[in-house]
Amino acid sequence: MDDEKLERTMEFILNNQAQFSADIQKLQEAHKEAEKRLGTLERVSLNLYNSTVEQGKNIAQISAEIKELRESQKETDNRLRETDERLNAVIFMAEKFFSDGNGKSNKGKK
């Protein structure tokens, strides 16, 4: 191999080595940026998980409260139904008391 060819080969090798070094440096910088983004994604994922767990607890609590409200409403409906029945009985008794059976008032009759 003559000196010129040896020199071109060495120059080629040095240029490739320089390019490899530059590429490696770019890859290292890209890796650092990717690590930062990954750290951010990890924090966001953890926050999302914690929020989801908290929402699940809140939903369970709200569901329990809704169940209690339903039971209370059923109880209120039953009491209202009983009150209606009693009121109807009172109305019936009042109508019977004030009527002689023909729809006429007992007022004035003695």
C-alpha cells in the first residue's frame, strides 16, 4: 500500500470515527431527553392512578349514599301511603257523620 492510499484510508477511518463520536453524542443527548420524558410520564401515570383510586372511593361512597336515600325515600313513601289511608278514613267518617246516607246534611235535624 502506498503512502497516499494509506493516508486516504486513515483519513476515512478518522472521518468515520468522528462521525461515530458525533452520532453517539447525539444519541446520548436524545437518551437524556427521553429519560426526562419518561420521568414525566411516570409522574403523570402515578397521578392518574392515584386520581382514579380516589374517584373509585368517591363513587363507592356516593353509591352508598344513594342507596341510603333510596331506602329513606321508600320509607317516606310508605309513611305517606299510611297517612293517605288514615286521612281517607277520616274523610270517610266525616262524610258519614255529616250525611244521612242520601247525601243530605244532618244539620237542622234533631
